[in-house]
Amino acid sequence: MDARARRSKIWENFTQVESEGEVKLQCNHCMKVIGCYPNKNGTVSLWRHIKMCSKRNLQD
Ligand SMILES: [Zn+2]
């Protein structure tokens, strides 16, 4: 598994935003903010969102 390739895929789908001093990630498709910075385990919820994101599915 290429962790870097996987991670760059995250950045195709999410934008890093700062809110109230916290780093969060915003979905590029539905603009939903996921309150989770990707750390060791944090990307799981991001991938789950990408799979579920209806706006993204429409684009595909
Ligand atoms: Zn989304």
C-alpha cells in the first residue's frame, strides 16, 4: 500500500481549513466539514465520507 498516493487522493477530495484554531477538512464536493485532521487513523472517516458523498457520486 502506497501511503503517499493514498494521502494525495485525500487532497483531491478535501481541503484543509482552519476553524476556531482547529485544523479541519472540508469536502470539495458537498462542502461538509469533517472535524478530523488526517493522522494515523483519521483518514478512515474521510474515506468513509468520500464513499458516501452523494455530490461526489453525481460528479462521477
Ligand atoms: Zn462530501
